[in-house]
Amino acid sequence: MGSARRGHLDDLTARARIRDATIRRFAADGMSAPLRAVAADAGVSAGLILHHFGSRAGLREACDDHVLAQIRENKSSVLGAAGSSAAFLTQLAQVEGYAPVVGYVLRCLQSGGPLAARFVNHLVDDAVEYLRQAEKAGTVRPSRDPEARARLMAEQALGALLLQLPARQDHLDLDELPAWLRGYFERIVLPTLELYTEPLLTDSTLLDAYLSARSASPDAGATTPHT
């Protein structure tokens, strides 16, 4: 019984090791990096990758799920009512540790296609949910269109990240990326918090005009579908 349990735990450890090695390798060399390189990084055989994940697509899906879960957890902890400022400051202090995840997101966006679109849509769906929870906690204002707000925030953040230099390199040095990430966050945190906390516009003239025009439009309730 004990040996069977040990084997199960070893399988779980191997699966997590392969997943983490894949995230780092894809971040460094792109989503088309060879699985033999992943196997070498994880210290396993290519056959063991297929044993655990079935295919390259299965491996990619597992990595996507893990990265999305990390992003969701970090966002939820910052926007939650209890201890949100402490969680935010802790994440800022540890920002270099997120380099593989950020690199993976960059490569996912850079690869384009249906899988990248699916990844973005999952990010948006997660954002809708943690913003809904934050509204309930009283830390975020309600939105007239929660999905549209979440999509705008996600696409702005991802677009800004994608425009940065590392996304245009064939190879990302994951030893250098943490320092770049620290500098990037130092540039964006203040203006981002300022925009979200102290609105750019001093009154609601433009919003009122838009809402008035939209209510008079025959297409006023139309929503924008997922792309």
C-alpha cells in the first residue's frame, strides 16, 4: 500500500516538474519549443511527457490552466477585502518570481491563433469573476457591462506587455527577465493605480453623453461577442 502511494506521489511530482519545465522552456524559446528540450529540462524521457499529458496539446492545456490559476489567485488576493494591500505589496516585493509566468503569457500572445484567443478569453472570464467578487467585497465599483470592462482591462494589460522588447526576441533569457520585469512594474504601477483610483476625467460629461446616445440607438443592448 505504501509503495503504491509513493508511486502515485512520484507521478504527481513528475507531472508538476514537467509542467513547470514546459512553462519555462516555452517562455524562453516560444510555444513551438521541442518537447525533447522540455524532457531534458525536467530530467525525464519524452515518453513520460506523453504518458502524463497524452500529447503536446494536452501539455499546453495543462500549462495554460496552471498559469491562469496563478493569475486568478494573485488578482483575487489583491482585490479582496481582507489584507488586500498587504497581498499587493507582497506581490510587488516578489515580482521577479513571476518571470516564467509572464514570459509564458508573452509567448502565448506572440504565437497567435485559436489557442491564444482561447487563453485570452479564459483570462477575461476569470477577470469577470474576480471583479464580481471584488464588487461584492466593496473594493471595486459595479460596472454597467462587467464583461466589457474585464475584456478592456485584460486586453490593455496584455497589449502593453506584448509591446515590450522581450516579446520580440527569439529567445528570452529567464535569468535576465526578472530584472526587466521589476523595471516594467516600477514604470506602470503608479500610473495604473492612479487611473483606477483617481479617474482621469474630472466629470461625467462624456459618459453621460455616450449613455444618452446609446439609449437612443436601436442597437443599444447589443453586446460584443468573444473573438
